[in-house]
Amino acid sequence: MARKSIQFKIHGATADVVGKTHGLTPKEWSALSREIAGIVGRLNRERDRTPYRDVPHRQGLSQLGAVLASARAKAGLFDDVVILGIGGSALGLTALKTALRTPYWNSLPREKRQGLPRVWVMDNVDPDEFATMLDLIDPKRTLVNVISKSGSTAETVSQFLLVMELLESCVGKRNLRRHVVVTTDARAGLLRPLVNEMGLESFVVPDGVGGRFSVMTPVGTFPAAMIGIDVRALLAGTRAMDKRCTAGRLDDNPAAAGAAVQIGLYRKGKTMSVMMPYAAALRDVADWYRQLWAESLGKTTAGGEQVGPTPIKALGVTDQHSQVQLYRDGPNDKVFTILSVDRFGCTLPLPQAPAGLGGADYLEGRTMKDLLKAEERATIWALAAVSKRPTTQIVLPRADAWNVGGLLYMLMVETSIAGAMLGINTYDQPGVEAGKEAARALMGVHGDISSPTAKGLPAEAASYEGLRRLIDDADV
Amino acid sequence: MARKSIQFKIHGATADVVGKTHGLTPKEWSALSREIAGIVGRLNRERDRTPYRDVPHRQGLSQLGAVLASARAKAGLFDDVVILGIGGSALGLTALKTALRTPYWNSLPREKRQGLPRVWVMDNVDPDEFATMLDLIDPKRTLVNVISKSGSTAETVSQFLLVMELLESCVGKRNLRRHVVVTTDARAGLLRPLVNEMGLESFVVPDGVGGRFSVMTPVGTFPAAMIGIDVRALLAGTRAMDKRCTAGRLDDNPAAAGAAVQIGLYRKGKTMSVMMPYAAALRDVADWYRQLWAESLGKTTAGGEQVGPTPIKALGVTDQHSQVQLYRDGPNDKVFTILSVDRFGCTLPLPQAPAGLGGADYLEGRTMKDLLKAEERATIWALAAVSKRPTTQIVLPRADAWNVGGLLYMLMVETSIAGAMLGINTYDQPGVEAGKEAARALMGVHGDISSPTAKGLPAEAASYEGLRRLIDDADV
């Protein structure tokens, strides 16, 4: 029997359920099918232009042996793994960790972690938060994995300087290299010379794979393997999904169907896309997707049009008591994606209510999982059938490595298709350059800035000194 | 010298900086001033219609002695406090905990917590997550605080049943009451009879104070006191802010100025409101605000108009590598609120870069805090001055109890003013009723449903059986 795989349900986003204004009509669906068949065909022919699609095959497998061997050799030697990285270098691992270990991993006693280390994903430069983390770990029993393709990310470099100083003072310069793994570009970038100089262990971020598409490279797989996640199953699930994502027909290709709903409805005025998992395990998948979607699709087109749906992460059932009021009675300007899981690790049967607690009889004999699934179905029904809010559902048979790998990959291909539909470059991020240069100017960097306008800066910002003056004058 | 207080900076949201299309002109500001002066005057005269405004005064103080005495008596007796609550019963405490303890509180060894307990805020019904928590705690050393005004919240009741069963099996029925504190309505609701029957310790959610306005009642203050948060300072900061929030002039009243910017720009097409703290401590304030704002303002007016800006939580600097690309180059449909903190607990001086690591010289002699503040200022400048995105800034002298209390209170009053401007009922949440009833139907509840249409249900849903059929037929 074929393995049960991820299902994508779109009925709640069709005109049939939510009406013509808010849902896709059969005619619109046909037009989208034709448009997307062309895009999928092109993506299939030009796979070398999207190197992330090679990751579950050649690229990921070529480093897999080294990743697993290193993680195996280090298992038991470390109590803590500290990840220094930001954006795409942090969000993928966090998604995997929450989904495939538990949201409480770091709080589990060591024996319930099978002796595997705690993980601290440091994706900010808040001094109080960072100092607390440094205070929590025993440097002698800590492995640091610094992740930056360019090696020039100010946040990551500043963290790295502090951690290196602490490690050196605790384990000595000679032993430093046993505590550091670097994940960076194969040849270029500022970290590679340090790797060579100090003889550090390192992994490669493959050429052309941007941070937000890098979760299945050693960026995600090495730290995942350190906490016992089944990386082989992750890549196998990814490969199986890759096959589905090459299909030209929307019915056979969940990434294509997802892009059709999302961009089809964006064109009809749904400016926001809410992803709402009904499983704590998938909570940070929504956060990872939020970066993938925003940084890939929030762009200005060649024609000067500013486009891109705004991704919003939510959480079922929690946000029924926070956001659903707005989602149902506020403006009908969102498309909803419910992430569901069929099987959980346990169900938690509910006991009889104690004497004195009325109105809880209906819970007896049911399980906490029953309640979760009833709330999920009730919310989908209330959103789509009653309030006419377009709502789709992605159903995972269970939140295991095979399916989570498939889910992340499906969302990456959906993003590629959506970017092509919007007519933008899905793989760059020009909008973050100006802020980076401005921060450097405020940190006291001197000298010329090459091609400021290409970086989105005013032409007067030809030097860091000039840029600093501009910022001072702006008075914001 | 007067204590330094919270500052609210709006220049980046004015036409002066972002232009007439995206910012408020002096003429618009004058009109908003007149409109809001009237609203503030009415709110001042009718304080008894918004009972939350009495909380920092009579209501909060009347229970403060009992809250502090109970927390003091229990300190040292428990290793873990488990909070059972959802929505407003959970988000306020989580905001206080992250802001005034640390994001890593539960991971600190006991001595670094001054012997105070860990806290688990359970605001979901995911069976795997809940089972992991139950497995983590030692019931003999655990205090449970169940929080529900009505006592009928299915999520909280189901959690409570499971925890009571576990406690009873570990400590015995006789000792159960030492491990349970109930926060609920003074007289009504399903938990009050249980309190009386079992002789449980309890606190009161004051009449007319909804969950999202309840953080300064025992809903927030009792668990906050259990982890050593200075609840007196919290309420004092709240009272000081209350005084500022009665001023009729926008320049003197930060809540009024906030509402002016938010709703003034919502009327000009900014459908989303992004709150982006540049301090890990304030991360969950943004999450609390997201509920306050969405559930209060996401409404259908008496005239049938669906209104309400969509609140979005973000985090600086992390989201510079995730959302800023969209924020700057995507559609100009958002207003930004940056939360800033002037003083941190530490600064973290950055050491010299090791040989082999080029391009990091500019960091030497600076601190991690310098970098955080440079990134913050650079982002505000890039958003407002370069990309013409309306951006305001709320500056806290530091993230201590006095200021965090003031901040939360200011945002509550801002919400009241915004609701009046939108012409909706700020304090109800009719849009969640239909989903609740649908979930009950799917859980097998029998019998009639009174006034289904008032609950947003179709008229056919006159019984749970009928409602269940409707849901089955909808096929979503």
C-alpha cells in the first residue's frame, strides 16, 4: 500500500462555499490551471535556476554522510548546542525542532532527551537575552554552530565574537576548535578563511540556495541530527513531495494548487494570508513560512508595482480566543490555511468531572484530541460556511519527519510558483540592504558606499559619513 | 525630579516625513484632536462603563493584599505553577513573565530563580503538548491556577479535569485543595460552586472586566507575584499612566495620540498594524496586544460594515531578516509601532575579532546593545524616511514593572478610544460564539440552542443535532 501522504483541501476557498466575491469560480480555476501549468513546466525544465530543488537529491545527500557522522561522534559530548544565525539560518531549524522534538525540549530532563543536548537558537542581538543564555550553559559542555553564508551578518558575527571569547576563557585556545562548527559558503565569505586558519569543522551552504530555502541543507540538518531528528526521513519525505510538485495538473500538485488559491485570491483583494496550525508541533512551521513568503514575495515589480500578500501566523485553538473575532466579523480580506494533523502521539482521555463542577458532563468519555479536532472543524466551518472567508486545509497523516519534510518542501515550491505568478524575483531581498548599510553607518563604519541607489539608498549616501548625516537630519 | 516615563513619538507617521498619502497632515491631526477630545471627555465622565479603568485603583488594590499574602505563603512550597487558561486568561501573564523575568525563566536553575517556581501557561488543548507538560512536573510540588471567568471554557475545563485527576492520584483527595487556586467570577459561573464545595482558595475576576482587559486583576497579578514580579510597582505604573490617559490634548495623552495615528491611518487605507519591539523582553507584549486589538476592534458595525485593522506582531532585529523586505518593498498598507527600551540590564562589550575573521573590525569597542540600537534606528529610518511607511515609536526608559504596567494600560485605553472612533462595541466578542456552539455540537452535546441567529448561527441550528447536520452537509 502506498504511504499516506499530505492532503490539500481547497473546497472552502471556492465560490461553491464562500461565494463568487470571496472564492474562486470554476472559470477562474481553469484560467489559473492554464497559467500555472506553464509555470510548473518552466520550473521543471529550468531546475538548475532553483538550486534548492536539487537539495533533497544530490546537494543534500552529498553532505548527509558527513552531517550524520559528525552528529554521531558528538552525541553525548555536549549538554548544549548554541546556534548562532538569524532569519533563514534560524527559522528552519526552529520549525524542525518544535515539530519533531517538542516545544518543551530544553525543559526535559536529560534522560528524557536520551542524553541529547538542549538547543538554543540565538536569532537576535538583545544583550539581556544573550547574557542569560551565556549564563545558562556550561561552555566546557557546549557546541557552537555558527551559520552564515556570507559571514558578514553583523548580528551573527557579534554573537560569535562573544561566544568565542567565553569559550577561549573556559576551554583554552587550543581546545576551541572542538567546540565550534561553521556552516557557510564553500569558498567565498568571511568565515571560510577563519575555518582554514583555525582548522574548524565546517559544512557548506550550497551555491544559489538562499537562507529561506536552506532548511534541508546542513543549515538545518546538522543541528537537527544533533538532537536526534531523523534527517534521512526528512530528505526522503522531501524527495517524495518533489515528485508530486512536478505535476502540471493542479489536482495532482499541492504546491501548484496552493499557489493558485493564494495568488488567485490575492488578485481578488485578499491581501493577507493566515496560516493557522491546529497542532502545537507545527507552530513554528507557520513562523518559518512567514519568512519564506514575505521575503520571497514582498517585492516591487519591474513595472514599479508594490506587491505581496502579508503572511500572518496564528495558532489553533489558542487564537480562537484572540483572532477569530476579527477573522469572522472584521473585513473579509484574508485567506486562511489550516494545518491539520490526523494522528497525535496520545489522545488524553478526559475523566469524570468532580462533584460541584457542572456543565462538563459532555467531556466525559471523550479525549483532549477529540476536543482539539472538534474545535478545528468548527472553526473551519464557521470561517468558510458561515462567514464566507476562503479557507483551505493541509492535512498531515502525522507530524513526523517524512511528512514535515514534505510539507516544508511543498511550501517552498508553492512560493516559487507564486513568485512567477506575481512576476517578481522570488530569490533576492533588495529591500533589506538600505537598513543594513544604515546600521553600519550608525556603528561608525567609515568610507565610501558603492552604488548607493542600487541599494535603495538616496544618492547623497555616497559615504557612511554622508549616510549618517542623512539619518540624523531625518529626525525619526 | 519627576520619574522618566514612557514617550510616544509620532513624527514618522506624519505627512512631514512620509508624505500626504501615507501620513497624517496637520489638518487631519487637528480634526482627529477634536474628535478624540470628545471621546476622552466621555470616557472620563463614564468611567463606570469601563470597569477595567478602576482596576489599578479600588478593584486591583482590594485584592492586592490577599494576592501578595498568598504568593508569599506559597513561595518555596512549589517547584512549578501551572496556569490553565486561554486568551485573556493567559496572554497577560505571559507578557509580564517574558518582560519582567526572562524568556528563559523555566530553564534557569532553581538558585537563579531565587527558589521561585517555573511557570507553564497552558493555553491550548494539544494532547502531545499537554502530556509533555504533565510529564515534566512533579505533582506533589505543583500549584495549579485555573483561570476562567465563566468556568465553561471547554479548553480550560478539559485541562482542569486532567490535572485534577493527576493531582488526586499523587497527593490524595484530602490534600488536593492545597494545590489549587481558582480565579473566576465572584458569584456566577461554573467554577464558583466547586470552590465552595471543595473549599478551594480563590480570587475574583471583577465584574465587567473582560479577559483582554484583566491583566492587572488577580488573573495576571497572582501568578506574577508567584514568580516574584513586583506587582505593587506594576499597579503604581498603571495608575500614573491612567492620569496621563485622562488628558484631552493629544500631546499630553499617549493613548489618545496612539489611537489618532492608528485609526487616522486605518481610515487612509492602512489595514494592518505592525507592533515590532526591539527588546526580547517586550516580545509577548506584542502578542497580548494582538488579542486586545483584534478581539476589541474586529467587529461589524450596527450599519453592517466590517471593520478593524489587523494587528501583526513582529520582533526586531530578528524580523529584519524575515519581514522587512515585505514591509519596505511590498504594498504600503501598514502602520508600524516600534517598541523601544532605553536601558538594558547589560550592554555586552564586543571583543576583538580573532585572526582570520575579516570585516568585523567595526564591532570592536562597541557593544551588542549599540548594535541593537543602531539596527533599530536604521530600520525606523529606512521604513519612514526612505520608504514612506508611517512609523511611530514608543520608548520605555527601561522594561521594569512600573513602565510595563504603564505600557499595557496605555494600550488598553488606546483600544477604548479606537473602538469609539470606529463606532463599535469594544468590549464584546460575538464572532466567537458560533464556533463555540459548533464545537459543542461536534463533541456530542444534545438539546436545543437558544436564539441561534443571535449567536451568528444559521436559523436552522435550533438544536445541537441540527447544527451537527449542517456542519456535515457543508463539506469543508
